Amino acid sequence: KKVLYTITWPIFDIIGRYTTYAALFMKVTWKPIPHDSKVTIDGKVHGSIDNGFVLLSSFTEGDNTLIVDKMVDKIINLRIFEDENEKMNLSLLDTFGSILNISQFTLYADCTKGRRPSFVNAMDPTSASKLYDYMNEHLRSLNIHTETGIFGSDMKVEIYNDGPVTIILDSCDIVK
């Protein structure tokens, strides 16, 4: 089934799930997928992977490198890929998967009041850009092939949605 985007193996979307702690923590959602993924900027492919995760990354005030480190550890080690028995037993590391990481400040939209989302929970662009860069370098330092978009750009992301699995990680549950 094609849905909105197109990508490979599991996708990881780092998004803001509304909680009372929304202004304090980074959040992550991802989905397993089995085909190529790419990001296009100004009509040119800027990054692509053929298996792994697509991350949509968003940060909020209070996020820091320690939170990013813990979320990255969870992302690369969580066993969400199917093994030979069709059980979710394999991690990104087990499958030698890659990551396509896309910055996405709108994931911290607060839609609880009115008819227009508020983005006050999103981290300021300068600080968020630094954390985004740190996250990508940290992934690379762990020998994870990491492709990216360009922070703050208008990006077209293609993801192949294969199956009903979507998982949300909330750093307030992980960073305690």
C-alpha cells in the first residue's frame, strides 16, 4: 500500500505526542517499511536509503544531548524488524540498516486550542539545528549510515508504508 511517502524497511519518525510534558522531552514514532526512501529538495534527491529507518526529528525546549543519546540508543537497538519466523526480533543493527533523518519542527504542534496549531513547544531553530546535527553525527559515530535532509528546508519525503505497525517512543518514558 502506498501512503503519502515512500521508503525502506522500518521508518522512524521523531514526532511530538501531546503530553503534559510536551515542552520537556523529545518524542519518536516509527514504522517498518520494505522499500527505498528518499528526500528531495528543489527537485534534486538530497538523501536516500534502501533499507532502515526514516526519522522525522523534532526537538523541544529542555532537550539536550543526553536525551538524544538515549533516544538514539533505543532507536538502533529496538527489535522491530521481522526475523525468519516473521517475529519482530531484529534491530537496525542486526539488519545493517541505514537512517534517513528529516528535521520536522511541526511535530511539536499543539492543536488543543482554537483552529490553528501553535508551535510554541518547538525548540528555537538555532538550538534545534544543533541537536539535529549532533544526532546525525552521533548516529554516524556508531557506524550507522545516515542520510539527511537540510534543516529548515522545504523537503519532499517519499516513504513506502508496508503494514500496520507504528510505534511511538516518548523520551519522558525513557529518560527518567
